[in-house]
Amino acid sequence: MTISVHVTDDQKVMIADYASSRGLSVSEAVRIAILDRIEDEYDIAVAKKALEEWKKDGKKTYTLEEVGRDLGFL
């Protein structure tokens, strides 16, 4: 599938420079960036749902500082 995206001249240069610096074509760089963003947002949504279920089950979370104090590291 081909997808067209309109960008400004400045954005075009930025994307081309980014792709070139990583040895990618512009198409590959854009595809990777978009898929990475989609995966990140999916992971965040899954994590938020898991945390809600965790708390709903009465389980508690602890900060890194709390764990460090409890284990005597801080």
C-alpha cells in the first residue's frame, strides 16, 4: 500500500537527514517511526489496563524510592 503524507520543506529535510543518518530510505524511516509510535501507544494502553486491574484486585504499587528504603539501599 502506498500512503502519501504532506510535509513542509523543513520537515522534508529533517526526515531525509534522519533517514540518511541511519542508512534508511525516507520510506523506511517513516514506516519505522509510525509503527514504533503505534506500538508505543498500544503498550501504554495495555499497561494502563493492567495497572487498573492490579489496583482493582486490591494490590499495591511501590515507588523505586519506597523499595530502596525497604531493602535498605537508601
